[in-house]
Amino acid sequence: MDKWFSKTSVIRILAIGIAILLWAIVRLNNQSGTISSPDSIERVPIHIAYDETKYSINFEPALTDVELKGKPADLMKVKMSPYKVIADAMNLGVGKHTVRLTAVDFPEGVDLVFHPENVTVQLEKFKVKDFPVHINVTGKPAVGFDVGVPVLKPSRIKLTGSAEQLKQVDQIKVDIDIQDASATLEQTVDIQVLDADGHLLSFPSEQQTVSVTVPVTRNVKVVPLNVPIGKLPPSGYAISKLVIKPNQVSIYGAKDVLNQISMYKTNELNLEQFTSDQDLEVSIPVVDRVSEISPTTVNVSLHIVPSVAKRMKTVPIQLIGLAEGLKAEIKGNPDGVIDLDVEGAEEILGRISNNQVKLIANVEGLTAGEHMVPVQVQLPEWIRTTQSISDITITIK
């Protein structure tokens, strides 16, 4: 054995063999990281770097496929990397540009090929346009309350975008709900930028909200008060003066209800036991569909005096309701008048005349022939008749 190693030729041959073996091992090791098939990532979003304070942008395509080459260990790192594909348009101005894609935050040792490699970028200088803000009020206030004209601050909003973007804007709108509101509403509301189909658009604006004030007030109407007299003072006495304090009342309710009321009544007074002046506190009722009144009571001062009598001469009896084509007359009273005895305060009786006294016989629905009809007496307030008026006979032809 020692003889073999002592020969120079044998040693040389062994050295060459060892060198070849070591070269082969290194070669095989290097090939194990590169001869792998290429990997790829599909539909990677493209990010455009541009001056967002000056320009609006449109670009296409929005996605790219990325082909990856490298050692398996390096390719595995891609999945955990915060990589991006960007196109740098920061130094570009208005117009259409072709920009090469670049990679950001991919692991070292990975080669990239983009499909496509470029993106087309259209930059437009921002324009500013002023739009009015429209308010959409929904719901109804509480019963008895009314809605005034809403106030918006600001009432106009400036939008920034390209001419094409601004052309899409149909209106700026805010919504506010007043359902069952019983007081003025003050809210800060987000604006909605809408196109003609009502779709929401995204626009940069320094003003994204507006202050909305919707006046909600109670429906109120002030009307004069009347004190109805159910029963007058006893015979021999009469009212000469009646003073109400206050003489008006505030009534609250739905507007259509208030529009029908021009005068409001207190509770009815019964004066049959009074023969002298009186100061009374009288309640005011809340009638149907009126939600509230103010005040709820009033002071009524009555001046009661001894009464006097007066005969009203030849007061005409009015026949009402006579059918068309018929004639009627009062049997035994061709002139259709009577004398009527009345009673009241002297100063009031001195002012009344026959045309303030109404005697009415209603013949509605009566046919030809004779009919007994009652006579209704209508007198000025605080005046009464002292005689009984019998039914009259009316002949209809």
C-alpha cells in the first residue's frame, strides 16, 4: 500500500479525482435553488404615486400579474412581505403618461417580471365647483306642531375634482327626520354627494357636514272669548254689562283645526239666582281636537240691574224653507206681524230695533194645505220675551 502512495503519478491521479468530486458537489448545491419553476402572483393592485393636492387621476389597468423567480426559500418569503406594485407619477404634470411599474418591499433575491410592465396614467388638474345643499325632511312633527323653513349652515359646498368628475354631480343632499318632534331641531348632518341616479359619489371636500336647524313650533291662535249665558237672572233683573278679563284665549292644535275657530266659549253661566253685581271665575273647556288652551280660567264681572219692559211693535214673522213654486200665508194674520213684549236692562232695550228681533217659522218639507207651525224667537243677548207665542196656522198653496 505504501508503495502506491510513494508513486508520484498515483498521487496526481487521486488529487484530480478529489478536485472533480468537490466541483460536482458545489455545482449540484447551486443548481438546487435556481432550477425551480417560476412562481407568480395574479391580479396585484397597482398603486399610483402622484400629487393628490393638485391632480385627479384615472389610470389603467388597475391590476397586474407578477412573475417571480428565485430560490424556493426566498420565494416563500414573498407571502409574508408587505409588497406593493407602484407607478411613480409624482413628477408628472397634466396629460396622459405611460409609467413603468416598480416593486416595493419584495424580498431580496427574488427577480420580478410584470405583465403588463406599464400603466397608462391620465392626470387632470383639480377644479373647484360650488353646489347648493338640498335638505330632505322626513316624518311629521307631533300633533299641534308646525315646521318652519329649515336653515343650513353652510348652504353651499365647494367640491374639488376633475371636470369629468364634477359633471357627474347632480346634487348635494342632507337628510333629517322630524318624526314626532315637539321642539326646534338642531343637528350636524353628513352631506351626501349624489349623481342623477341617486348613487353616492366620493369627493374630497373640506366641508363634510352641515349644521341643520329645523324650526318646530306649536300651532297657536289667539281668538276672542265669549261667555254664553245658559240662564238669565230671575224675572225683574237683567244684565246690563259683562266684562271678561282676559278677553282672549290662546288655543293650540293642528293648523286645520285652528283655521276653523274664530271665537272660543267659556263654560255656560247660570245666573238665575243672582240679583246683584257678581265677580265670577269661569272655566274654559278644552273642546274636541284642541290640544291645549291658555288661560284655563277667566274672571267675569257682571253688572245686574232691575229690568224694564218694552213692546216691540209689528215684528215680522219670517217663513223659511218653503218649497219652490208654493206660496204660504199666516191664517188670520195676512200682514205676518205680531207685537212682542221683551224685558232687559233699560240701556240695552233703548238701543235695539225690530230688525234685531227675529221671529221664524220653518215650513221646510210642508206640502199644500194648512199646518200648525211653532214660532222661534231670536233676541239679542241678555234680552228675553215675557210672553208666550202660540203656534201659528200656515196655509200653503
